[in-house]
Amino acid sequence: MKADDFHDCAGSRAGNLARTVTALATGATAAAVGACGDGGGPPTGDDAPPTPVAEMRPTELEAHGHVRTDNYYWLRERDNPEVIEYLEAENAYTDGMTAHTAGLRQDLFDEIKGRIRQDDSSVPVRRGDYFYYSRTEDGLDYPIHARKRYSLDADEEIILDVNELAQGHDYYSAFPDVGPDGNLMAYAEDTVGRRLYTIRFKNLGLNREFGEVIENTSGNTAWAENGRTIYYTKRDPNTLRAYQVFRHYLGQDPANDELVYQEDDEEFSVGVWKTKSKKFVVISSSHTTMDEHRIADATDPEAEFSVFVPRERGHEHSLDHIGSSFYIRTNRDGATNFKLAVVPDENWEGLGWRDVVRHRGHVFLEGFELFETHLVVEERTGGLVRLLVAPWGEVFGGSFGSRGETHHIEFGDPAYLAWIDANPEPATEILRFGYTSPAAPRSVYDYNMRTGERTLLKEDEVLGGFDRTDYQVERLEVPSRDGSVAIPVSIVYHRDHRGDGPSPLLLYAYGSYGASTEATFSSSRLSLLDRGFVYAIAHVRGGQELGREWYEGGKMFNKINTFTDFIDVADHLVGSGWVTPDKLFAMGGSAGGLLMGAVVNMRPELFRGVVAAVPFVDVVTTMLDETIPLTTFEYDEWGNPNEQESYQYMLSYSPYDRVEAKDYPNILVTAGLHDSQVQYWEPAKWVARLRAMKTDNNTLLLKTHMDAGHGGGSGRDRRYEEIAFQYAFLLDLLER
């Protein structure tokens, strides 16, 4: 469908149904059917619901001799009935202003759900004697975790039916961790969405729950090899920082659990896990710019932990173990994009590290997988992932990187994602990896590392007549405004609906924490592509698509580059004829919501509409409050505003502080009342301030999930509904 196919959509639901029947009878494309909503537009004048107005209650916030007045600081009072009343008033306003899109939302929901097999199953993964997998059933919202012993032809054993556990809860999340003998299982559950998990235990052989319950954990567990001792991490109930590791003996009162490690540095968080060799339990302390690991014998349930290598500012590393050696991904000795080193067991204190994969300035070493016969390295060059496969004989035999069996698994598409999948068993020549692109559904392969034979195990099925050849994937490089870098852009569109002129375009980005925004497939996105939208990902600085320097170029005192990169991409897409500003939309969530808030302050006229999901927009106030989750842990991402230079720099872009009396685009904002990562009051305050100051009549909506956290509601249908709501917001704007 061309851009001009977005015709007048005024009329009733019945009128749209009549048009749909006529369109189908005359052979119109499916994309043209259902492109409109219920007709008309949002209510206006006396028909419009009352616009919520948050009361101004000035609070003065002083730092470094500078005073900011926050009129909506009081909205952080979670237990204040007036706060809940305001959030509910915003929800009622959103409901009223979007009531005319109910039919379109239902159409979108039906499309999104209709493309996804409701009775599906993951690819089984062998761990010990069992093949583990999860599956879904039609009519049920949550996964069923199951296994089969020895063979996939064996009888199924359900180990955790999340649907049963979720009954009676508005929000529910749970996942299992089966012990080494396959008989005992721990599972973690969250009934609020705040990432505070309760751990429970079950005897799978007897199908019986144990009595002990462990609360306020992160859900992170690791079994010792005796199968009755388990390590877990606890969160601070206020900051939600994982800071303690306990050892629990099954059958013992959790109140008597032994604290084996406590991380007192508030800029670190901890996790616990087991090496692939199953010989060691590892406690990892992580910081934005450094790591520290403690190891203990996994076969000794009372083992003491020892520091692998002392923490050192700027030294980031991860490790694993196989055979008689530790392998370490490290940025030591100037290895900005990381290298892989090895050290024998007897010298694990770190004094004799030897390079296995040297540092290469143009290649970012993302991760690795250890097998008894091979080493696999996941690396990124030119923004795209490739997998390096090498037999150990060549790794240590002097021929590594030269001709021989060492090779790359290459992928020819212009934009895609490949990754090392679940490979828990080291004694195999089979590597399991995954692949997807914006036009190719997620697929899982087994790859014989010796012969190069590739076996497709599963490709996610997309129902409803999907044909990947209908979609075109492109990759652009857009020069930054100063010409110093080229910003990669991944693009996908339906071939039949992309003409010579501008098309509606949704531009997405994230750009923080070194998290690469991948060019992956989304079956729900087809509802936009089939209606003529182009979907583009701006791989802006602050991610790690082009290596560590790409991340460093978009954090701390370089954060402004994230915002200008996004604007430069948008300007390029307009200037090169892909889109016009009246059909250009932007979307981002969490730290990507910060990006949305910054760009609408900087260039509001560039976008027709913006979706900011759970946006981190009150940067300075949040980073000054050490009681808020994630604050101290992220000083090396955003800066520490207790230092004047950082304070002033953060204030220069903080979306909430930079709201001005001017025109803004149409904006949809979402929040979660129990969000542990971006507190609900940040988007709520931002919307309240925008309402008070903006000079336009464009739509501004706040939708707060009153029973959910950072990821929105739980359950499949809830997620489909949220996507349909966001897409309807965009499509409705085009119809006006």
C-alpha cells in the first residue's frame, strides 16, 4: 500500500466492515483492509473527556548552589490516594481519547495473535538424562515447562505449569532451575512485577512441594553438585540491588541460611552461577566498568570462595571453565574490544594468563562457548555478528586464524542477528545457534563444527500466509553531523507498498548501556509493514554495535551523541525521500524513552508522533536519589550528579527538566506502577509538566499499568493488547 492509500477513514464500524467486504470482493491487498479504525477521530470540544491536571505543589531541589523547582515531586508518593487518583484519571482520559480506535485495536490484536501459533514448543535442550523444553497451549497465557527422559519419544513430564500458578494473580512470572540429579527443582516467582522473587522447591519424583520459602530474592540460583545445596542472591528491598549471596541446604529453615558473600559497594551488583565444566560455583560482582569473580568447588557444599582476580577499575572480564583451564574474556592491556585469554587451574589467581584470541581493533569479541573439541567465539564486525569455530588443536597448535578447520559461520543478509544458543553439554561436536533478520523469523540450527553441516531444527511459524520474500531488508550508513562517524540504520518494508515517494516510517532506537539494538524479526510488526509502514532501527552511539568505542561515544559526557545521532538519521531519512515529517514516527522504551524525551525537546517539529514506553526522563532527580533502584550502580553510565560537572551536563539534556513552552508532537507514554527500573512517577511527572507547558493541541496520553512493572503486563494476550494499542495510536494519527 502506497502512502496515498491512507484515505479518509471517517465512518462507522459497520461502514468499515462494508468497505472490507467490498475490498476483498474486488481483490484489494490485505494491507489495505483494516487500515482504518472505527472512524472519525478523538473526541473534541464538549465530547472530549476532561483533561487531567496534576496539582502544582512546588518542591525546591538544591544541588551545587543551583535550585530547581519541581511542581510534581509529590507524585512519587506511591501510597498517597491522590497519586493513584491522578494516575487513574490519566488512564480514564486515555481510554476516552482512544475509544474511537477500539475496532482498529481489535483488528490489530486479532492479526497479531492470529500470526502466532498458540500451541507451540521450544527446541528441546539436553541436560544430563533429560531433554528440557517449554510449550504453550491455545487459550492459555503462560508457558508450561516440561521434559522427557533419554529420548524425545519418551512420555512428557510437566515440571512447572505457570498457568496453574498464575491463577488469582493479575501479574505472574515464574521460571524453574532443576538440580544436577534431575530430581529436585527450585523455581522463582514474582506476583507483582517488581523483580522481587520468592524461591520455592519441589521434589519432581514425588511431585511434592517442600515447605521452605525464600523471599526477597533476585530469582538467581545455582545448585551445588550434591543436589541438595543451592546458592541464591537476595535484593535490597528498597534499592532492589542484588547484594547478598546465601547458601541454603534443602530441608533447613531459610532463616538459618549462611551468608557466603555480601557486596558492600553500592555501585556493584552480584550474581551466582556454575561453570560449564560443573566444577566451580562462581559469584560475580558487576559494575559498569569493572568485574570481580569469586570461585568455589561445586562438589563441596561447604566450600569457601576465593577471589579469582581482584577488582580493578576499568578491567571488565567474564570467565568460564572446561577441562583444566579457565578462559577469560578480558579488556586487559588495552584490549578495548576484548580478547580471550586462558589460565590453568593451578594458576587461576590470574598471574599466567595467555592470549587465545588476540585483540583486534576492528572486531568486537562479544562472547564465547567452550566444548571439549572446539572453541566458538561470537564476534561483531561492521555491526554484524559472525561465529568463529576453531578446533582446540589449531587454537593451541600454532595454526589458529590460518588455513585449516578454523572458520567463520557467515550470514549474507544486509542486516540480521546470529547468536550462540543453549549449549549446556561440552562433550559434543554440535553447536546450537540461532538466527533471525527483520524478514526472517527466529530459527534454531544444529551445526556440526567438524563437517560444517547445518541442520534447521525449527523456524518460528508465522500464520496467515506470511511469505518472507514479500519483505525487503536494507542497511544504510548515515553520516553524523560532524562527519566523524557513520551511523548504521537497518530498514525493512513490504515490497508491494514501497513506491518512489515517501512512506509512513517508524524509527526505533535504544542507545544505552552498551546494549546493541538488533535487527530481528517481529511478527507483530507485520501489521505495520502490511499497511505501508517502513520500519527503521537507528543503531546510535551508546549501544555496542560497532564495538566498545561506539558505547563510549554515547555515555557519560558523550551522551548527547545518542540524541544527535537519532536526529541525524531522521533528517537523513526525510532528506533522502524515505519519509516526510508528517509521516515520521519515533519509538523507544526505558533508556530509549530518555532518547524520545530528549529528541522531542530538541526537534519536536521533526516527528508526527512518538511512543515513549516506561521512559527514564527525570535523569537528574533520580540519579541524585540513592534510595531509588539502579541509581548508584549506574554512575558510570550517566555520571554522578553529586559532582557539579556531571550535574550540569545531565541537566543539559534531562527531558523532564528541559520541557519548554512550545509545540510538541503527539505523544503516547506508558508506565508501570510497580516498575523497579523506571519508577512510575518519572513518566507521570513528565506528562504532567508537558500538559502544563506545551502550546499545541496535539494528543498527549499516559497509560499506566496499575498491576505491572517495567515489562508491562504478564500473559500473552496482555502483551498483544499493548502492542495493538501502540500501533493503533500511530495508525490513527495518519488517518486524521
